[in-house]
Amino acid sequence: MHSGYRCFVLALWAVLSGSLQVHAQCRFRGLGLLNGDSVASGVSADGRIVTGTANTEAFLWDAQSGMIGLGPLSNGGTFTFGNGISADGSTVVGTGDSVDGGRSFLWRGGSFTDLGDRPPQRSSAMAASANGSVIVGHHEGGRGRVAYRWTSAGFLDLGTLNRASSEARAVSPDGNVVVGYSDTSSRGEAFRWTEQEGMVDLGTLGGGYISEANAVSSDGTMVFGMSTLIFAEAFRWTAGRGMVGLGHLPGYVNSYAFACSSDGQVVAGKAAGPEVAIRWTQNSGFVDVKQLLQTHGATGLSGWTLRSVTGVSADGMTLVGTAYDPDGHSQAWIATCEIQTVSPSSFTVFRGNLESGGLDELSQRDARYLIVRNGATAIRSESPITIIFDAVTPIPDGFYFVIHVVNRVSITGLTQRIDAFDFVAQAYVNVDTRSAGTIDSLVDVRLPEPTRFVEPGTGAVSAQMRIKPAGPVFTSIWRSFVDEVQWSVAA
């Protein structure tokens, strides 16, 4: 299984079950109807607060209070639509009617603020920055639709791509990057706007005639949406690679991206023909969200048809969207797949001398240590302490894979290296190198391409820690004190 200087022995699952710590499985729930059908449009960064529309009323939902209607605008309105929410959950933005027509609004602290406009135009607010200080959307009236960016100083029209209209769909957390699309009656293209560059055309996939940008990563460097030639395909755009298609759910020919995690590693939306909620990661491509949730322990999904994902939390663990419930109503929903943590099932002191401690000392950060003294080496390049840790993950195809190591050493002047076993390359690869400290310090390493580091079929994972002098040391005996080793994984 492993090549090189060691033989990897896979323990029986019955033995491993004692060391596998599963904090939570995936969970699913409908959010309710509130006097009529409901749809979700967004979720706060922490995945706890959802906004959307129930019948003709914007709502907020959290697990403690349930779904709460926000009511109409105060100036003669009859409806409000909740279109987006700030990352901190404090601000809902959307559209409401009034005696002056459709109006962009923000809701904060229990009350609406009409953002104002230029009558007789109508307007819609679609998204907000992290703290709600920047809002984006579009005006619509005699001049056609025009994307805007709003701050307390007022509206800034973003223009168009030499076309008839434009709409802003999303904004980065700092409010500096706006994405959307600009179109005519026959063609439309996604755009990315910044104050420095203005509105930049992102193009289309394969010479297509329509593209739309619907989501942006937290740093503004990745844009997600869909592009159409004959069929629709979700895309990811970066400055370096341009627009790249993300493919389709197997058996479907249309995919749409509506939302992403803060780092752009999780993308979600829908497949069409019929509608199915989908999620994309680099490892899995597009998967059916309902099947994903059921595979990882979610219950209560019988009779539900998950149609679309419209919001993703910052860490990618929480999805919200719209479905048909068992009674045939359109109902908003939320699903969360929490991180699961795995402790080592075995360890090997490949080089060095074990003085005390065992698996129990590695399972949590509690100032109980696995203590290893330096050993003899034949050549200078060898590490006097090399410890190998092995485990089995219950999620071999997860998108999130992090190694945690808490360690300290007894003297200064040592270098600590963490390696992960790459089952494709059949070798350990270095994932972190740093000076070893004399007080407990945590190393968190998130691995790219997680499936390379999980053995297909078994779920086996392996890591090694190597410690050696960075230069001359003035004592012949020194030690490593390992307090915790864990792998964190998520579906």
C-alpha cells in the first residue's frame, strides 16, 4: 500500500470504531410556509440565519425563532421580497412596493429603510456586503435596467457593456467587487465590476450567446454563474484562466451556479430538466444534494424534491434552497453537514525512542503528551524523531480535509515537518514546515485535492511528523511532546 521505508497495516474497522469521533452527521429541515409557499434566497456566513420570501413577504429564519415575516414597507406597500442577506446576518435586502412603485430596501434592527430612487423608476436590491454597508441591484425604468452599487452616500450606476441593460447579482464581502450581467434582447454576458477597472466583460463558454454571473468568492478573484450555447453550463471565472465550465450532474445537460463558499471551493445551484439541487467541489464535480445528504445521514427527506440551492455558508457546510415538500408546496429548506473529526487508530515511532504516552494522549488537546526522545541517525538528512500516524476517515470523498497537530519540543533550534501520504504519488509529501516551538503550538493544514490523501476503498489516511535540528544544537538529548493529532473531514 505504501511504498518506501515502511509497511502500512490497516486495522480492522471494529478496532477503529473506538477512535473514530463523529461530531455530527448531515441534517436537513424545511423552514416552513408562513401563509403560503416559501423560497430561500440567502444565508449568513455562519449558516445560522436565512432570508427569502414566504408568499409575498420577506422573512428571516433561525433555529430558535423559526420563520418570521418582516412585513410590508411603511409607505403604502403590500409586498416585500427578501433577495439577499449580509454575511453577518444583520441586514436583509430586497424589493418592496409602495405608492411610488417597486423600491429597493434594506431591513436592519427591526425596520425597513427605503433606499430611494429616481421616480418613475423601479428598483431591486439583490445582495449586500458583509456588514450591509454596500448594496447592489438594479434600477428599471425609462432608461432600461441599470446595475447599481449603493452606499450611505447614495446610488452609483455601474453602466452597461455597450448594451441595453445590466443587473448586479452579487458583491464581495468588502463591497469592492460587483458581479452580474449585461444584455440586449439577443445576447448577454457576465461582468465583474471594480472601481479601478469599471465593468469588465467575462465572455462566454465556447462562443455561447448568454452568460450570467451570480456569485463571487470573498476575495473577489473567482466568479461563478452560467453560460449558454445550446445548453446551460455552470462556470468559474478567474483572471488567470478565464471562464471554465464546471460540467453537469450526470444524466443532465443543464447546470446553473447560484452561490459559493467564501473560498470558492464549494459551488451550488441547480440542474434542469427536471430541476435538481446540486453542489460542486473539485473532488466530486456536481452531485445531487438530496443523495449527498441521505448518504451522510440526513433524515426527513422522504417526499421532498430539492429543486435548487440558492445560498451557501462561508465554510461551505450549510446549504439553503427551494424544494417541493411532501404536500406539493414550494418550501425553503436548510441542510448542514458538519465537520467530522478522526483521531489516529495507530502510530509508529519510526525513528526515536518512545518514553511515554499512547493513542489516548493524541485524541484531544489536554496537556497529556505522547513523549518521544531523539534517536540515532545514520546520515545528516535523517530526522532524529519521525512519528507516523494512521487512521481511517468515514468520508473518503470529502471536499474538506485538514490535518491538525499540536506539538512542542524541549529545546530551541529544531525544525518540524508535517507530511501527508499521497496515494496517487505513493509517497509522503511535505505539507507544512516551520520552526518547532517550546510551547504547545497548533498546526492546521488544509490539503488541496483531498482525495489524493485518502486511500480508495479503505478510507485510510496517514501523516508523519519529522523533527530535526535546523543547525548545531548543544545538547545530545531532546524531546517532542505531541498533545493532539486529528484529521477533520466533511462531505
